Amino acid sequence: MSRDKEFWNEEVETLSPGEIEALQEDRFLRMVKQAWESPFYRQQWIRAGIDPEDIKGIEDLRKLPFTTKQDLRDFYPHGFLCVPKDRLVRVHISSGTTGQATAVFYTRADIAAWAELMARCMYMTGARPGDVFQNMTGYGLFTGGLGFHYGAELLGLLTVPSGAGNSKRQLQLMKDLGTTIIHIIPSYALRFMDYLNENGVEPRKDLNLRIAYLGAEPYSEEVRRRVEEFYGVKVYNSYGLSEMNGPGVAFECSYQKGMHIWEDAYIVEVVDPETGEPVPEGEIGELVLTTINREGMPLVRYRTRDLTRILPGSCPCGRNHRRIDRIQGRSDDMFIVKGVNIFPIQVEQVLMAIPEVGTNYRIVLKREKNVDEMIVQVEVTDRIFIEDMRELNRLKGKIQHELKSELLITPLVELVEPNGLPREEGKAVRLIDLRK
Ligand code: COA
Ligand code: AMP
Ligand code: ZN
């Protein structure tokens, strides 16, 4: 019997640091030429007085300005494209309908390259043909579902596209198909734990699970430990963001000590979020990423707003692609509930368009008995605060419906009388996160 190969893509995964740098330089220079074709970069660079001919090597990266989420919003949907539209085969779009949405387009080659990165990620944790992979995250416009899906099929896993939610069906599929690997949002892993408990299922005894990929939102080592113990799996941290394809940017190897960033696809910088200057190696700052292997829509020095650090030293697995630490937080006000990204401004825009809503509101995030909830407390105007329960329930329902269609999760809505919410020195406190 032939020995199992150790790497999915040995040539790239085992490049030396010098070889990685040389490959990055080649791809970076190619990417600069491509980016110049996009309306956004041409305008941005002309304004900054940059001639792409002056970019001669990777040391010139820092001459190029950052790209922000706001730029993506302002040039939504097509302003970043570098190829004719008939070369595109996929688009993913973030939630938000009121000027907040961002779009990422992919050519066929982009989808193939992304799938290859995902196959590497899963392979390095021990996933192999014969495994049954249940993909319990959002499909559709979310990148998590389809990103893993294509990688898993490329690797040769039997892929079960079960999507997010519907716990009864998830359990049935696990039992019927003998699922060995799951991809699941941390908050759902906790909630599904309760579901299994309530139904008398002991995963270690009754199921075949051995690996779980957890990502798309922050979670602690404590959550990893609980999930590992309860399900009898090894948990691997998975990091990505839609702007950088989706998952597959950084992933833990079998040593579970930080996530390798695939440096043949992304150039990594860690900067001080205030000044934009690089932080000393190993210190926490904001992750800035440049795509160097994407043809439809390259992004240059993209401010992820995620706070992390480069881990020092080399990894015993033999991969020289550097590792980042668990994400420590954000340098903006975005928060994530049930794997869905939310900006307070989205909530505000929805609320302020409803005439019965007053001037103040508050978002409270809770984790109670393993269930995450987003509670939106809303002051109503003087005109509405009457003792008519039916009227109040109608308003609550309306607010909930409008928020759900903007945010994609269902918040609990609480109505509060005018001036009923606390203010600190006149300033409203908008977000209270009580999740551990
Ligand atoms: N991921 C997947 N499913 C989840 C979840 C999560 N983080 N949190 C809860 N669920 C499940 C619930 O258990 C419930 O299923 P059940 O009734 O069979 O037990 C179902 O989803 C709906 O729960 P509810 O709390 O009413 O959800 P909601 O309406 O507030 O949100 C979700 C709907 C969960 C489907 C939506 O939050 C979602 O799609 N999340 C996944 C996002 C994702 O995949 N992100 C990856 C981005 S790359
Ligand atoms: P999206 O663009 O919807 O895929 O969301 C991307 C964002 O989710 C990132 O910018 C992070 O803030 C967050 N995220 C993704 N993976 C992780 C992870 N493993 N740990 C913490 N946060 C994560
Ligand atoms: Zn490693």
C-alpha cells in the first residue's frame, strides 16, 4: 500500500522563507499591473501620484495606499474589477441593503485557486477521501459554505451541504451518513451541544465525529476545549473574510498552535490601527492583507480590522508560511452574532426609517444557556407609548421583520418608553456585549 502523502501541495507548502519571498515578489508585481486595470485603483493611485511603473519590488508595497471596506462600499458593485464581466463566474455579497453592502467577484481561476487553498487546509488537519464532511454553515451569499464545499470536493471528501440551522436534520444526516468531519460556527457548536443533550445523544458513543472546523466568529480556547471534549473531536481554527475570498486565508495545522497564512496567496502586514505603521514583529495590531493570486478582483493592502499578531518561531509541521494568533478583537465597531457580521449603523438605519421609533436604542448581546441572542431595545416616540398591547406587538413584529431582512438574523425586540434607556453624560451607549 502506498504511503499517505504528507502535504496536499508539497511544493508550495514546504517553500523556504526565501522562496516564499521570491514567489511573493513575482506575483506582487503581476498583481500591480492587474490592479491598475480596475477603476478604483487607477483613480486611487493617480490621486496619490503613483505610477505602477515605479513599483519595482515587494519593498515598494508600502508606497501603495490602504484599501478599506468603505472603498468597497463606495465602488460597489463593479468598481474593483480588473477583467471583463464575461470572465466572472461567481459573486458573493455581504449583508446590508442601505449602502453598506460589499461584493467580491471570482473568475473560474479564482474559484479553482480558492478551492485549492481550502483543500490544503483540510488535508493538513488529516481530512482524507473516505471522510464524510458535513458543512453546517451558511451557503448562498455567505462565503463559508461554498468555500469549504469546493475545497472538500477537490480533496475527495463525501460532502454533505447541510447548511446552517435545522438541528434535527443535521443530527439525522450525521447518523445516517456516519459524518466524520463538521464545519460549524462556534456559537452553533455550543447550541447544537444542548440539542444533542436534550435528545439523549452522546456524540463520543453515538456518532463518528473526529474533526471540527470552527471559524467565522471569535471564540476562546475554553470554547475549543468544551467542543473537543463533548463531541470527541479535534477542533481546528479557521480564519478568513469574504474580501479575501472567504475561508482558507489562515488555518491551524495538526499542531493547533496558531493559523498558517497561505503566503503564496496573501501578503501579510500587521499595522498599528491608529497610525497605519507596522508594529514590531510579534506584537498585536491590525491584519492587512494583499491578494497576489487573484485575477478578477485583486485587493491591495486591505484593512481587515481584525486584531492579531504574527507568532514567532517556526512550526514543527514543516510549513514556513507564517502563523497568526487567534483573532483578539476588531479595530472597528463591527460585531458578529451567529456567524453574521453586523455594523451598528445598519441597525440604526433600519430603526430610524420607522416613524414610531424614537431617538435612542441599544443593542445587547447575550449568551444564555449556550444560546446567543441579540436584543434590540428601542425607545418609542411619545405618540406611540400607549397601553394598547396589540399596537405594541404589531410594532415589535415590524421592527423585528425589518431588522431580520437587513441583518439576516432574528433579533429580540424590546420597546422602551421615551428617555427610558440610560445615557452616559448625554451620550448613548449603543452596544453591550455580555457574551463570555
Ligand atoms: N450557525 C448555524 N446555525 C445556527 C447558528 C449558527 N451560528 N445559530 C443558531 N443556528 C440554528 C439554530 O439552532 C436554529 O436551528 P434549529 O431550530 O433547528 O435548532 C436555526 O439556526 C435558526 O435559529 P435562530 O436563532 O432562530 O436563528 P436566526 O434567525 O437568528 O439566524 C441563522 C438564522 C442561524 C440561519 C443565521 O444566523 C445564519 O445563517 N448563520 C450562519 C452564518 C454563516 O454561515 N456564516 C459564515 C460566514 S462565512
Ligand atoms: P465574512 O466576511 O462574513 O466571512 O466575515 C469575516 C470576519 O469574520 C473576519 O474579518 C473576522 O472578523 C471574523 N472571523 C472569521 N474567522 C474568524 C476566526 N477564526 N476567529 C475570529 N474571527 C473570525
Ligand atoms: Zn504548522
